[in-house]
Amino acid sequence: MTDRRSFLKHLGVGALSATVLPAVATSMFSTTTGKKLFFDISLAEWSLHRTLFDGKLNNLDFPETAAKKFGIYAVEYVNQFFKDKAQDKKYLADLNQRAKDNGVKNVLIMIDGEGPLGSTDKGEREQAVENHYKWVEAAKFLGCHAIRVNAAGKGTPDEVKAAAIDGLGKLSEFASAYDISVIVENHGGISSHGDWLSAVLQGVGKANCGSLPDFGNFYEYDRYQGVKDLMPFAKGVSAKANVFDNQGNEVNIDFRRMLQLVKNAGYTGYVGIEYEGDQLSEEEGILATKRLLERVGAELS
């Protein structure tokens, strides 16, 4: 069991509160060594989901929080925190301006709750595809490069595979007109099998349809093999973290091994911090994950 006080002392940040931390110039460089990393760091909004659900933070303030509290200048939104605002241009313009004012890049929007793109029911699948259109348009408005979706459906693996290829293909065709990528996360069920999801993406066969490998979302499948399976299609990477030891390492995920797989694939884009643990506060967990990414990233760069 990690001693929390020892861990925070190791981090060198003490107990975090609402105090704003000084921003750094960019997340492309390790703040400890100054060495340029082979990837950029972004912050997934889900890392602050408890704070957001408790009403202590709202979506509009997320870019400023990422920049000023964590020194992170690229963000990944979660649609459920502005679910009814996808077509509200005034709201989106405000969000865009707040990001711009803080030097923050809008990277992507994570989409949930808009229907199963891998449904074996044609009508349900086509409705799900259409439900995602507004988020493609919102992503374009915000200057994002992608929306993250799920390849969910009920049926045999082969049945859902065929349906997902169809649903993702149609959505990707729509998104291509907006220069937006449709990226799929290993997010439970059959999608958490790297071989299955990579076969789906190969079946879609569109340049703007790729993967978002998540370090943590493999349950009945080897996580390292899963990331290796998905990296050839990667247009984003999610660095999931839950528990840290006294040396600042993630207890259950070998970040060095993961980032080596990322580097071996020639990937140089964003690696998003997604802290989901409860041993540390959300603020502490985000900083712990950032430190780990910077340390290991500097070693591999």
C-alpha cells in the first residue's frame, strides 16, 4: 500500500488544493529534465469527472484548469459534460475562446450515450450513426481533430464485427467531409479484445477511422498485446492510471513498456492523461500521471 504522504513528498508538490499551480511552457518537454518528449501530453476531462459531477467545475472552465493547475495545454472533452450543447454555437464559441485565451488546443471529444455503432439492428445502428453527426460538427467547430466513439453491439463477435464495420464506415464517411477522424477506444465488451478491434478497423479501411488505445481497458485480454494490436491504427493514446507506488510508478501498468510500444509504432501525437483512481485526489492523480509520463517519456526520447 502506498503511503500517501511519502508519495506526495516524492512528487514535490505537497498536498494539493484549489491553489493554481504555475503553468509551464508546453507539455512536449519534461518539466524535470527539460528533455523534449517524442509525444505531446493532453488531459482527458474524465480525469476530473468527480469534480465535474459535484458541480465544483464546469466544462467551460476545463481548458483554463488544464493550463493553470496542471500545465497541460491540450484537452480531450467528454460529451456528457455538455450533452445538450453540441449544436449551441454560442456555447461552443465561448468554449473555443476560453481555450484560446489559455493557449489550449482542443484535441478531441469523447462521445458516449449516442447509441451502439455496432448494433446488429440496422435501424438502431443507422440512428446511432446519425446521432453522432452533431458531435462531428461540434468537433470541427472547436478545432478538434477527432471524436472518440465506441464499437458496441449485441451479438456474436462476428455479427458485431460486421455491424461495427458498417456503422463506423458510414460515420467516418460523413466525418471525412469535415476533416474529422473517428477513433475507437477499447472500452469494454468485445472491443477490449485488441485482435477483434484491430480487425474491425482494418475492415473499415478508411484513413480517418482509427483507434484510441487505452492502457487500462483490457479485462480478458493482455493489455500489452492489446496496445500493440491497436497502435498501427492509433490517432490518439489514453494513459490510464489508478494506483501509484512510492516511486511514482503505476502499480498495475508498466508505463515504460507501454510507451515503448507507442514509440515502436512511430506514434508522435497526443498521449492523454486519464486518471481514474481514488487513492489520490483527482488533482494529485493527474499530476502523478503527468510526472510519470514525463519521466518515462524523457528516458525513451
